[in-house]
Amino acid sequence: MGTTTFQQPDTQGYYGPFGGAYIPEMLHRNVEELRSRYLDIMQEAGFQKEFQQLLRDYVGRPTPLFLAERLSKHYNTPVYLKREDLNHTGAHKINNAIGQVLLAQRLGKKRIIAETGAGQHGVATATVCALKGIECIVYMGSKDIERQAPNVARMRMLGATVIPATSGSQTLKDATNEAIRDWINNPTDTHYVIGSVVGPHPYPDMVARFQSVISEETRAQLKEQTGKELPTRVIACVGGGSNAAGAFYHFLDEPSVELVAVEAAGHGVYSGLSAATTQLGKPGVLHGSKSLVMQTEDGQVVEPHSISAGLDYPGIGPLHAHLFNSGRGSFLSATDDDAVQAAFLLCKLEGIIPALESSHALAALTQLKLQPNEATVLCLSGRGDKDLATYMKRLD
């Protein structure tokens, strides 16, 4: 397959005007080591063999592509669910965690740090560190620790140390800040596993490559089921955007495939309690890359809000900023209420309880002009176990 400017950044890590590596001098060595070696390591036969074997035998890939017949009937169009919720640990995050921990081992790192919002990336990283016998420290906002208690318990059971971030909004942004501080203080023996397509180059590209297994499988599965590799559209929720990057990756250079990213509108895009970055953000630097960022006139980061901890982020990955800016991607948003309604609909029609993150993608089905002769693939990025407390508050 040919590559385009959408699929891979330039040598400096830019997707169009977005990307790059804006880092303090003290992180230069770490990031440069990663940048100069990640592609060579990822392409080694031994790395690929171990990575693919773990995806198959440990994670349970390939995940099914499920034609949701009752949901399809409800919307009068075929809707296929890419079942990332069936992965070990319950979300797509494990794909990237395995890739980065294997990479860190080959770089000789003895200690892994990570940030997490919904807790799924933290659980995935703790899981792989347990599998490989590596020390794991996870930074998590105090507010997220409260609302995602089951995932915090999982991380601790898996042997990880969970450190609360008590500054700012006490959510994902602040956990990321704390993780970056740790990395600056421990440059030689530590690898920072970033959980989304954000951060300084090469992270957005590296994470997108590890998650691209989602769209690679989707193409093959769709061809097997329908005779055609290309769907009409692919829908995925976007916070930082790793599940969307993975779901879109092998369709980026297929202009006939509509790419639909769904952000969290919180209480409403302009309510002051939202995380719809493409609607509210402007170009700025956050956590090491230039992208769209929710910020005040003088460049202070605006606190985001979403019912979903995994979408509660004031920025978006540079690939997605480029997809938005160039018009290659359509960016919609769904409110907290929209997401909860969409989740209950999926439960009742298909017997699947989705994560609140994926429920935002499901909510977009009501906003699109869907035709009976199309094929829509929706990335169901995680399962709803972690969100049961939130859902229970909304039960009639």
C-alpha cells in the first residue's frame, strides 16, 4: 500500500502543520534515542514475531467484526462493530502497551511509567509489565482515581504503583504532566509509555502504527464478509485519538472511505463544560507537540469536561488535527446525555455494554445521513465494566 502525508508524518514528525517535538532540553536524549531507533526495532523479524504472537495468543486477536443486525435495522443501514472491547483487558489500549513495552525492553529500559485517564491504558501497561516482570508506575488524576475505582484496583493487583496527580483539574492532562516530570528525573532507565497519539514525535506515529492492527484486520474481515475491503465510512471516538488512529490508519489513503471522528461535547460544545477540541481549540503546544488545544486568549489550557474519563483531554493528536484541518476527516461531537442514550440502545438491541468512550461514537449514528446500501464500521474501543457506576446513576 502506498503511503500518504496522512498516514505518516514527515521526518520532523509533522502531519501538515501539526506535530513535531517541543520538549525541554532534559528530555532530548530520551526522545532522540526513541526517534532514532523505533522504526528499526519495530521492523526487526524477532520483534514482529513476538508482537504478533502476543496479539494472537495473549490479547485474543483478531477481534471480531460483528454485523450488528438489530442496530442496523434501527438505523436502516448495515453497521459493523469492530469489537476491541473483546481484547484482554477490555480495550484497544493493550495493542500499544505490548508494542511499547517490547520496544522498551530492546532499548534496555528497566522501569516503565504511564499516564492514564479512564484507567484502560494504565491497566494495559500494568498487565504487560506484569507479563514481562518490569516495574510499572502509573500516574492518574485524583478525580479519575475516584470515578474509575475498578481499574485502579486492577492496576494495583497487577503490581503497579498508582500515583495520584493532585494538581489542576486532577484528570488526564495533570497525570501526563506528572509522568513527564518523572521521565525528566529518570532519563536513563525509564521508558514513558504514552497511551494515545499525542506527545512529541515519534509517539503519535509509533502509537498509530501499533494500533493500525485494527484497520488492517477490518479490511480483511470486511472483504471476507461482504466481498469488498472498503467500507463507506469508519466511525471512532476521539480524545487524544489512538483508537481512531488505529481504525482509520489503513483507510487514510482511500479517499472513498469517510472518516468520522466523534469528540466529547460534555454538557454542550459551548457550555463551558466540553472536550470538543476541534470546535473550541486553536493551534498550540501541549505535552510536546503542536496541535489543536483548548486554551484561553493568553494560551492557558482550558479545563475540559466529559462524562467519559478517556475523552476528558484538552487537546487532540496531531494526525487528527491534520485530518480536521485538511477536511479529510469529519469531526462530530456527542454530549454526555447523547453518549449514555446510545450506550443503553446498544445494550438493549445487541446485548453489548460499551465503554462511555465508544458510546460517543455510537451517538454519531443519529447525526449522519445513512443509506441502506452502505457499510459503516464503528470501532467499539472498550467495554463498559469500568463505567457501570456512571451508567447505574442513569438507569430509570
